[in-house]
Amino acid sequence: MFSILLLLLPPLTITLFTVFLQIQTTSSLSSSLQTPLILPLKTQTLPYGLVSLPTPSSTRKVSFYHNVTLTVSLTVGTPPQSVTMVLDTGSELSWLHCKKQQNINSVFNPHLSSSYTPIPCMSPICKTRTRDFLIPVSCDSNNLCHVTVSYADFTSLEGNLASDTFAISGSGQPGIIFGSMDSGFSSNANEDSKTTGLMGMNRGSLSFVTQMGFPKFSYCISGKDASGVLLFGDATFKWLGPLKYTPLVKMNTPLPYFDRVAYTVRLMGIRVGSKPLQVPKEIFAPDHTGAGQTMVDSGTRFTFLLGSVYTALRNEFVAQTRGVLTLLEDPNFVFEGAMDLCFRVRRGGVVPAVPAVTMVFEGAEMSVSGERLLYRVGGDGDVAKGNGDVYCLTFGNSDLLGIEAYVIGHHHQQNVWMEFDLVNSRVGFADTKCELASRRLGLDS
């Protein structure tokens, strides 16, 4: 798959919220959970870590020194054990860090759960095809379904498929399939205890949202480590303006580079200020191999564009900010491996106003400006060299990461109410203040 899967590596600091809220509406859910449920969504900084970009045939990774993920807390097992999971709309299989031996440091200990059930390798579920399994599933010595998530540097996550009860706000759903991973983590057991897992939220049959049976889910991401909102189900709020919807792209014919269970939308153009980029319109559509799809991915931090479109954006942004921003003339500096358009700003100075970058979709637009557009990467060390702070454009070059896709990351989704409507096959969004939304819903920190 083309999604970005996050390996959680130490050290990391987690601030957990344990408040849950049920919202009563007239809507009914297809699952046993009859009311929409809201959880706090936490922006979590991981000072060290890796981000890997799987493709159908290989994976690549780039270092992330200021990695940020979106985490939610819930309970798993009987009796319930608290876990924290990274929200990833670009992945299918959810997984938890599970050490099979009795170990009080385990994030989730299957030995302590009476409802934990490993999946036998002869089960039809074990034969489910998903791009999350870059290495085919196999049988282990106990005839259990063994799965591996592999990486280009030969590191991997390994474990068994299993099922257990996942509970949100006290409402449990038994039989949820997930990966019970017990190897491929840090060699430091004390640090491993801080890692948790990943909540796969794409449209695949094994994803968390599909298994739970919710018709839709929404989230709202606050910036600067503030608490956000994750909503399962359907609810209407008077304080939230009307959402603009863009349909999901459907591809009936299997193509080697098209992820059919991703949240793929139709990108039709990009503007800098009021000026559209002068690129062929067909560059925004997937080609005959499926390469070039546009995915909305909460597991990716920034936004990445195909090389030719990125170059056009880079050139136009430089042209419109000439005399306003001072270009960082350092060809050896590429922020997080894919963003090479950076500027110097006088230390402590105010970043000048710059034109917004607007992504135009079928039926909707997403405008990126201010702190979402220029990201401060530091003011010390070799890059700054005593000449001020460095800010980089938060659009990167997909070609530098080895992916053939447009990926819209969660940084550009900050302070936007994002709705993923599985029944009507569409994504909706509306600008809002997510911190205020969190307070209105009783989830303020």
C-alpha cells in the first residue's frame, strides 16, 4: 500500500486523556454500538522515530526528528486493559504491542485477557489479502496465523493475528481482529513498554472502523499539542458550519500502484494565492498503473506531491514571495528528506504574510496558510549558523520518498473538521477551531 505506517520508537512522552463522552442522536449504527461516541484525540510528539512508506513491492523510510502522531486511548480485553493507539487512515490492520510472556511492562498482555483468541492459520481470515502484509502470512509452530510488516532497512514487526474485545466509552465490541505483535521493537524493554499500537482506519475489511460497523467517523486536529476530537458514528452540531464534500475515487479494475481501500479523492489543481499552477490537468489523475492517486492520510504528517507538481509549486511560491522571504541557500539541506524549500527568518521575528496554497478537489477546496504552510524547523546548529530561524514549506516531493502518489497529511488537516463517510463514499471538511470544538464537547484538557 502507499500509506505511511508509523513505527513508534523511544523516547516519547504520552499525555493520556481518560474522559469519554457519548452523544445522543436519532442516528442508529449498523453495529451493536447504537450511539455515536467521542474520544479525545491527542497530538503526540515523538522526538525520535521512523516513518515508512510501503509500496506493493518495496518499502522506503526517511528519518523523522520531530515526528508527530495522533493518538487515542481505549480499552482492550477482559478485564479491560488501557491502550493508546496511533490513528492512521492510511492503514488497514490495527496492531498492538503484545509480549506473549507474562511481563508487567507489556502495553497489552494477552495472558491477562480471557477474551483474547489467536487466529489459526487455517482460518479464512488468515488468507485475507491486504497490502499491509508485504510478506505473505504463514503458519507458526503452533499453527497460528503469523504476520509480518516489513521495512526497507530489514527491520520488521512480527506477531499473530488475534481477536479480542475493543471498548469505547464502556461499549465493547467482541471479536475485533488485530495484529498481536511481539517482535521487531526496540531492544530496550523499558522503552518498549511506552509504545502502544496503531489503529488502521482505511476502508479495508480488517480495518478498525469497518469491523466496528460505524457508517462514518470524523476527527478534528488541534495544533500545538492541544486535545482534538475523534467521533465514531454520525452527529450534527449547530456550531459546526456546513461541510464541503468531495467523492471518493473508485477503481473497479485492480492496478498495481492503486490502493483501492485508501481514502482517495480527486485532486484537480493547486493555486498559489489566486494563480493556478500551470501543469497539465491529467497529471493529477492516476495513470494506467494506478500511480498518482491522491490519498487523505492521518498517519502522514505533511503533504507530498508528485515531483513535477511539487516543482511547479516550489517555483511559483518562490516567485510570489521574492523580496518577502529570504531563501535558504543550502542545497544540502532537505527537511525530513523531501522538503527542500526553506527560508531564513530573523530570530524572534514575525514570519511575513505569504500567499496561501489551495488544493482544489472535486466539489471542495482546502486552503493552507500561516503555521500550516511554513513550519519552523529550528534556529540553532549548522542550518541556522547564527543567522536566524529556518522555516520550510510543508509540501514535500513524493519522488524523494519513492512513492508514486499525492498524500495529504494531518498537518494540513489541523483546525479542519474531517468527516469520512463510508456509506456515501465521500470525505467532507469544514474549517473550525478544533480546540474550541473539544471544549464544546467536554474534552478540554
